[in-house]
Amino acid sequence: MLDTNEFGDAVAMLYEAAAVPEVWPTAIARLAQIAGCTGGLLFAHSNQGTNWVACKEFAPVFERFMEQGWMNRNARMAGLLAHGGTGFVTDHDLFQDEALADTAMYRDFLYPEGYGWGTATHVRSSSGDNIVFTLERKFDLGPVARREVEVLDSNRPHLARAAVLASKLQMQRAQASLDSFERAGSPAALVGARGNVMATNPGFETLLKQVLIRAWDRIALDDERANALLQKALSELALDRLGDIRSIPIPRKDDSPAFIIHVLPIRRQALDIFSRAQAMLVVTVSDRALRIEASLLCELYDLTRGEAAVATRILDGRSINEIAVERRVSRETVRSQVKNVLAKTGCQSQADFIRRLAPLAM
């Protein structure tokens, strides 16, 4: 059994993790050690997706679990939620031995990974997420014993309070970030894994003629081409590739100014497991009508330097002949570059290109 100091240390680490998210892996490892387990994790699951943080030892295993799609076939979690208990439950609380051997998640994933025994508990958050804490034990060590479950149950009230506190603190931090952008004069919003708007500052709400909030609070843009770029950027937040478009120009509409919306991914899962924010959208607005920098065109539309140079001259109103003379290239070369510019920017004609991008000139 734990002595008083060991118990106090485990509890203190949980509350520290609530305030300092980087501590969660260490706190999870400490509870795993108390329960005689190999590792463990904490995850928040809802119809919006799953965010998780694990101790160092178990993180690679759970990454494979997620990659192989087992969260959608998680028989243990389904049993845990159906169990309805308020403490930690073990595999034998949910399944008979025969059922365990016939359950795909155990047979096809946990057993081949060398695992198969564990204990878990869950807390239902006010936002509707199921916050699940699970500890995993290597199969050859045998099931988690009842006395170990009793020790974990004595920690569970502290674990639940730490999880709720962490959730509140994360949203406070997120709102503070939005407030700081508001003070700097930049509209901003937090977006979740499914493109749902989680929070905005007042400046962002002034853009609702061009920014749309659809069913399930999912964000969209009124301009069809800009919206396609935004949805692509949001769907590829976890990827970093050369040529990614994460700064999206929005044309002027009626009396509303043109602006650029920047998609900033939020990384490090331990920091956003509870707030569930996956990206921050930050808007820069300009009412001036000066030249667009060629480097910006390259970044936004993956133009070559030559194509960007031609694009800036189109915006200046130059003809193909004038561009060819100025750049000392053939008219055919300029025509080819213009064709590429229109294709990459999704425009049908030079006039369409000017209409869309001239208001964004900075």
C-alpha cells in the first residue's frame, strides 16, 4: 500500500498537471506505477474526435491504436460507458474470459502488442466530452488486482477534479489569446478538429458577412474559392508540406473590406486535450490599394517567381505585349505563365483575377 507521502505526491502531481499540461505524461506514469501497470493515457472523446496524452512508454502503442482506427471499435470504452460505475473498472468487470478472447480489439490489437489487461475510469465533462483515464498492463503480468483498483479509486476524486480544472484553465487561456489579438486590432477565432468555431473575439464577429457559421458551428467562407482553400487548410492541420496554403485572401463584398485569414495550427496534444482547439484563425485587414508583393503570391498560390512577376504586372493593368517587352521574354512565354497563374488561383480570366486580388493589395 502507498504511504502518506507517496499518496500525497501522486495527488499533488495531478493538480500540477491541471495547471501545467506538460506534467500530464509524468502524472500518468506515476499512477501507472502505483497500479503496477506498464503505462497509461488520458483522452477526451466526443463526436468531434479524440484528443489524448499518454506517458512516454505507452504513447507509441496508442498512436498505432488511433492510426488503425480502433477508437471507433473500442469495445472496452463502450463497456466502460455502459457500466455506469463511478470508480475504476477492470477488464473482468466488463467481459468474461471467453468474451475477451473473442473481442477484436483484444485479439487483433492488444494481445499482439503484448498488452491485454488494464483498468479505466471516466468523467463526463460539462461540454459533453467523455474524459477517460486508462492504465495498461502487459499481458504476462496478469489482471489488475482489486487492491490496486482500491488504491486508484482513492485517487479518482482528485483525478476528476484535476481534469475539470484543466478544462476550465485551457478555455481561459484560449480566450486570453483571443483577447490579446483583439487588443492588437486583429479579429481571431478558435476552431476545433471538425472546423467548428469554439470561441471568437468581437472583431471576428464583424466579419460575419463574409465568414459563415453553418450547422454544428462549422466555419465557412462566403466566397466559394476562398472557402475551398480554408476547408483544405483545416483538413490538413497535422501536415506540414512545402507550398501549403494557410493564408487565404477574401475578396471585398459590398461595403465590407477585403482581408486575409491566416490558419495557425495549435500543436502539442497535452496543451489542447481539454480545450480541443486545433487552430487559431487570425485576420489581417487592409483598405489600402497598393501592389501585392510577389513573395505573397508565391506563398498563397504556389506560383513560381516568374509567374508571380507576371501576376503583379497583370494587377498593374499591363498587357501581354507590355509584359513580354519588359521581361524580355516571348509573348508565348507570358501567355503560358498567365495560363498557369489563372489555373493556380482558380480564376477564369485576367479580369476575374484582377477582381479577386486587386482588393487584397497591401
